[in-house]
Amino acid sequence: MKLLAQWVALAIASLAFALTPVHAQERSAVKQGFELVAQSGKRILVFRPSVSVGSQSTGGMFEPNAEWTEQAKSNIQVALEDLQSRLGNEVIVAPEAYGKDAQAVEEHMALFAAVSQAVIEYQFFVGNRLPTKKRDNKDNVFDWSLGDGVSRLPGAKSADYALFIYNKDAYGSTGRKILQAVALLGPGIAVKSGEHVGYAGLVDLRTGDLLWLNADAAMGGDVREIDGSQKRVRQLLEEFPGSDIGKEGWDTFAWLRPP
């Protein structure tokens, strides 16, 4: 145990040394030409967030934990309800879906997660931008869509936009943390312990166009706790168009905050 403690201490010291400022990576974007004015009378359909929580095995596999997931779902839902009044426009909670409707919502939530991940990899990540998605060209392109199938989702006919929220947390197991600590001592080996992914997006319910996205593969806040969930939801809805939700939840390592 003493040797393990020494390994962990050395790994933490090495990690702290490695944390030097890097080029800022985008976390959010708005479709060119889109603007949502506060109190404009627009209706926002809010779907129940997709939440999954579990542990990360020594080998990096996600192992779902039903108790953690249910607790996180409850915490995130309460935190979201607390912030809904600050979204700046009329909020409509999506009706409970059953059968084919429930399947359609689930499929579109999975599609939203996949599109969000693609945005992170091929647009937000500076070194890997697709030629057609470059934000530094003359058109400032942000052009992604979930398809017009969103217009047939439950509650879509009663709203203008839909808010999708996806959240996945994998907390590193003891074995994974030990592996990470040992790997930091090795030559060029990188092992990540834990995964905390969050995406929030506003979608046009007529066209399926993604109008605003806040996507981050390194979210803060422990969603298994009430205060952690509040922090997570504030980060997810940070600078939501037309809202008064600003830059919050970045007290720790503030120097890493993108400008």
C-alpha cells in the first residue's frame, strides 16, 4: 500500500506538471443567422434528458450502475426544472411517450448524441476539422441536422424548438485509477480514468437543424450528488440563446477556461 501511495503521489505530481495552457477548444456554437431573443414568444419543447452513469473498468469498459443512474436522473431533472424559468422563452415539457413514440424519442436522442460527438471531433477540434465544417472560413459554417423526423416527435406540433440533453458519466474504478497512475510513469503511455460527457442542443422542430450546441467531453460536477448535478446542468445550458444563464461552474482550474 505504501508503494501504491508513492506511485499515486508521483503520478499526480507528473499530471500537475503536464497541465500547461493549451490552445482553446470550442465547446459551443450557434448556426449562422440564428438568434433567439428573450421573451420572443417562442416555445421550447424540453425532452427528458438521456442519462447513464456507471463505472469504468480497469480495461476501460463502461459498466452501468442502475442505482447511480436513477439518482443522477432525478438530480438532473430537478436541476433542469430549477433553470427552466431562466431559458428566456416559454418552456413546454415533452409529454410522456409510449410504444413507437418512446422508441422514436430514444432514437433521436441517440442520433443527437452521435451528431454532437461528430461536432466535437470534426468541427470543435481545431486539428481535425472537416473542410465543409470549418468555422474560420468566410461563411462561418455550422451546419448540422437531426433530420425532419423531429417534427413527428411527441409534442413537436406545439413548439418551435426542442432542447435535447445527453449525459454520460463513467467513474474510474480503483483498478483504472491505479493503471492510470502507473501509466503516467511509463514512456509515452496515456490512460484516462473516468469519462464525463455532456451535450445540450437546440433543434428546429420544422427542419431538424441544430441551431445551438454546447458539447463537452470533460464536464464537471458529480451527477450522483444534488450540488454536482446543479453544476452540470448550469454548464450544459451555459449561454443558452435568449437566456440569462452565463458562464458558471468554472472556479476550479479557471485558467483552462476557453476565452
